[in-house]
Amino acid sequence: MSEKFINETCLERWGTALTSSKVTLTWTLIVSAFSLGGLLGSLLAGPMAIHCGRRQTLLLNNCFLMASAVMALSSRPAKSFEIIVMARVLIGVNAGVSMNVQPMYFGESAPKALRGAVAFSCAVFTAMGILLGQVVGLTEVLGNEALWPYLLASNAIPGLLQLLTLPWFPESPRYLLIDRGDREACGRALGRLRGREASDAEMEEILEEQKATGEARAKSPWELLADGDLRRQLCVVMAASSSMMLCGNDSIYFYASYIFQEAGIGVEKIQYATIGTGACEFAAAIMSNLLIERVGRRKLLLGGYVLMSGWAVVFTLSLSLQGKVAGMPYLSMACVFAYILSFGMGPAGVTGILPTELFDQKARPAAYMLAGSMMWVNLFLVGMAFPFIVNSLGQFCFVPFCGICVVSAIYIRLTLPETKGKTLAEITAEFDKCNMKVGEFAYLAVVGEFAYLAVIGEFAYLAVVGEFAYLAVVGEFAYLAVVGEFAYLAVVGEFSYLAVVGEFAYLAVVGEFAYLAVVGEFAYLAVIGEFSYLAVVGEFAYLAVVGEFAYLTLLLTGFNDFSLLAHTSLPLICCRLITETLLFRLFLYSQFLQAMTPGQCAKQLTSHSGEFPSAGEGWSLPCGFDSTVPWERRAQQREGDLQHRQGPWEHHHCHFPLCDLTSRSYNKDKHAELSTSPQCAPSLIQRQEQLGVFQATPFSQAAVQNLPHNEAKFSSSRPSTDVEDPSHTKNKINNQKSGVHIPLL
């Protein structure tokens, strides 16, 4: 299609031709529509492969191809270049689906010894398609003004061949057994592919993989992104997919015409020289297909990026010296072929194999969706940005691509293990050695107001200059030494050891639990998993929540206890408010009973049905109140205690009520006295007689500074042997924070 067709269409519609810039914009839209369709196809590939199967998806994918061919043929009679844009989108969808599902289907159907070579055949046929497209695009064939619609529709021929041959092939055996649970169909498919004897051995391998995956459904892309066990595999695949498109191979095709022209090749002959670039990539793909099971995936991928980095440097030098040194145009032309050859031997084919080998049956479709999306997005970005890069950098336009190749080679060298001839379990074990699983190991050091943490691969190194902490983590061990007034910490296996020196607290979290110690006015918290652990000392509260929701209910009970609760369940919050209100009223009523004589207490008890809940039933009584003692005996003890009191406000634990509940009077002098009492520091209950309510008020700063270390109590949202049962604090609410006021009984 040429500018002539676009201008003819506009003249017939609007009576005016487009300017040169608008024609270029229209052409860019037509070219970029292919990348947009490829992105859509990548997003469709995963769900289609899961619900329809690998083979059925490839068959259905030909619908996009045939529709694209029909639209391309009808664009000229319809005199609409918009139809061509839609046709390019559809052919892009076809390419996006096939580039993801084909290597998946080949890799799952091939034996372990030939898995790489069979899956690599996708790259071989892709290179062959590029070469055939260059051949049929010659002016003498279909690349002329009269026949260009047939050129755009010629890709329907491979689709017809696939429709005629693919139905005779079996479905992926792994899909049949692991996804569908059809062992009989899996056995038949293996028998057709391997023969009876070989199929029995491979059936056992597939059964082991099915046992490892369990009954879980296929992962979505979001679930795969959140899976810590597969995070490193996903990073490797997405980095390799991005590097494949950002390395500059497609850009060098764009630049090849200029290089050939500078080398003295005539304009009419450049199209024949361009065929040489496609033939070079096709030959490299065949060579790599023969070597992949001997050399391995890692070496081919790493070697390809190393060679491309070297050729990019030589190419930049040759472009810089053109016109100054004789023969530089020919060196530049040689660099073009060498660059394409290096790309075809490594990244072009190995990248598509990685998701098949690094992920299990449940995660593989989502991995291909994410990897394919990265490929098409980066292809679009390079296509849009490269003309501007050429205009800005000139002969240095391949320096950014050289940097990408160098970084890719280093990253692959550090992160990608060899997968040749290994089962999925063996490959997963290689990555598990390096994966830092959030929820199993977390190392944290806190000094002053700051927290420092660095993680590199298997190790975590932390060094803070000056008075602060030094942390090294190797394997399952963590060693922490802090200079000066601070803490010394060692973590081994599933246990954490904490020492506090000075005013600060240092915390390590191992496993699903969090251990926290607080000294002074500050509390530092680390959260691992779906739970949050919170402690408050002084007037400061530090909260970190991992999960979907975080609700903090704080109740300063009024005597000697902090109760802090982090909720992670939204539906419970309404019923909690009602329950907390009732139980707090019961607590106040129990205090009312303590102030009564035995006779009054018995009379009051007989006027109410039921008994009050004990501390083990979801709430706790402060002030040394023993809920296990029967009510009759408690009343007798209460009468004896009253006889030994020195005054009406003294209690055997030095925690005084601020008002006489029997007379409902409030002692302001005693309130002032208790405001600075270190033993009664946790909270104060102030009666507001005008409103008839109790309101919890925070304790003073002076009281906090005098608070003994062993008086600080913390509650966790998870039960532990050495932590108070969370049910004690489950049903309490922060009257001050939430604004909920409880009327007196």
C-alpha cells in the first residue's frame, strides 16, 4: 500500500489530499496497529489456552487470520484505509496468540530430552516467515501497486495449512491430565506421540507434576505477580522478553536500507540485499536449534547478548568513521548481518522457551501472558522511539541498545540457571535456593527513627555508617551487631533472639510470627504475611498491615492494661461494635459489684439472669480481678478487703477507680493525683457528669517515662504460647478514637 491509495481515498471522501505529515501519521498508525493487536493477542492467549486447550486455541486462532485476509482484500474495493488498520490489528492478535501458545504446546508435548529443540522450532518458522515475507514483497512478485492487497492477504496460506494438518495431532498430554484430569486421554495422547513403552515412563513424571500442583486452579497474572515462590522466575522471564525487543534487532532492519545505500548499493537493489538479513536470521535459527540440546539454553542466551554488545560497539565505530576511513560502509554492512546472526542464535529462540521450562502447568499460561505483553509493549515503544533516537544521536544511535545488551547479559549470568535436561521440580529447586520467600525469612534492624534493609539474591547485607547497625544475612542465619548503646541480635532458623540496650528496640521476624520488644517511648513493628502486630508505648502508635484491610480498635481499659487489636476482616466490624459495647458495660458492672457489700452483691446478682463471662470467654478484667473465683467467695473476699483499706480510694494493686460507682460521684482531686502516678499510668477513666458517659483518656507523658519495662503488655492478632490470647482483647473498642461513648448502668 502506498501514499497514492491513502490520498485517493481522502480525495474521494473530502475532495482534498492529505499533507505529507498526515500521510506519515496514517502510515505509522497502520504499522503500529500490528503491535496493538499483538498485545491483545497475548492477553487472550492465557484464558484461551486454559479453557479451550492448547491445540484448540491454535485452531480457533486462525479465525483472526482469515478475517484479516478478507479485510485486506476488500480494502481497495471499499476504498477505505481504515479497513487495513483493522486488518493489521487482527493479524496482530493472531501473532500474539500463536507466539504464546505454540511454544507452550510444543514444550508440553515434547519429551524432556528434546523439549528445547522442539519448542525452538517456533523461532525457526518465525524466521522462515520473515524471509518468505521479504521474498513475496519483491516488486517482481507482490510488492507493487496493483498486487499489494494480495500481499497483505498472503498470510492466509499458512493458516490454511494449519487448519488441514493440526486436527490430526493430539492435545497436550500435560493439559489433559493436570488441567482436565483425564488420565485416559493423556495416555492415548502419549501413546500417539511416544509409543506405548515410552509413554508409561512419562506418565509417571506427569503424575508427579500433577501431585505437586494439587487441585489448585490455573493462576491469573495478578496471582502470579503476588506469588513470592515464583517471583524470581517471573522476573527472569519478563526481563528476557523485554530485552529481546529492546536489544535493537528490529531497529537494525530499519537502519539496514541506509547502511546498504551508504555501501554503494543502488536503491533498486537494496530490496535484494534486505533478503540477506532475513536469510541470515533463518540460518541462525536452524543452527541454534541444532545446538540447544548440546550447548544449553543459558549459554546460547548469554552468548547472544555478549556478541550483540560487541557488534554494537563495532557498528558504532564504523558509523562514526564513515567518510574518514575507506571501507567503513562495508564494515557497517557486515555488522548488520553479524548482529542479526547473533540475535537469531540466542535471544530469538531461547526467550520463548523459558516460560515453558520455568513454570508449572498452573502458572504457565499467566507467565506467557505477562511475557508476551512485555514483548509487544516494548516492540511498540522501540518502533515509535527509534526514529527520534536516530535524529538525536546520529551515528551513536546504537549505544543505548549496546547498554541494554550488556545489562541483559549480566542479569542472565547472575539469575538464570541452566534448564537443559532437567525436570520442572529440579528447575524449581534451583530457583528456590535464591528466592527470598516473604513470610519465611525477614530481617530487620531499627536504630533510632530509621529502619535499614537490603536484600541481594540469597544474601542480605546491611551496613550503616556511624553509630548504627551492621547486619549480614547468609542462608538461614542473621547476625546483627550494633555499636554503642544499641542491641545485639542473632536469628537462627525459625527462632529470633532480641536484646535491647538503651532506649531502643530491635526486631527480627522469622516465619509467620512477629516478635516485638519495646523499651522507652517507641515501638517498632515488622509485619510478615497477612497479619499485623502492633504495640503502643507512650502516646505513639505504629501500625503496619499486610492484607486487604486494616482496622485498629484501641481500648484503654482504665487501669493497667493496653489492648490493641488489628482487624483484617471487614464483615466482622459491625458485630464487633455491638459486642464490644455490651462487654464493656459488663465490665463496668463487675466493678460496680466489687464496691458492694456481700449482701448487696447477692441481691444484685439474683435480680439478673445468667452470669458474667470470665476472662477466658473473650474479655479480661484488670485491677487484679480474678474471674476464676466464684461470685459468693469473691463477695466475701471483697468485704475483707474493705476492712483493711486505709481510705476509700486505695486498692491492693494501687489502681484506683476515679469515681464511686455506688454514688456516681467524681473525685477531681484524686484524678489529678493519679495523672502522675507511674503505677496507674496506662489510662485514666474520666467521668463526664454532664453527658453521663465514661471516656478513656490517654495517660500523661510523665507517667510513661516512669512506666516500668515489665509493665508493658502487648497483644497480637495471632495466638501464641507466650502472648496473651487474642480473645481477651478481641472485643474491645477505642472509645476515644471511634467516638463511641458507653452510658453508665
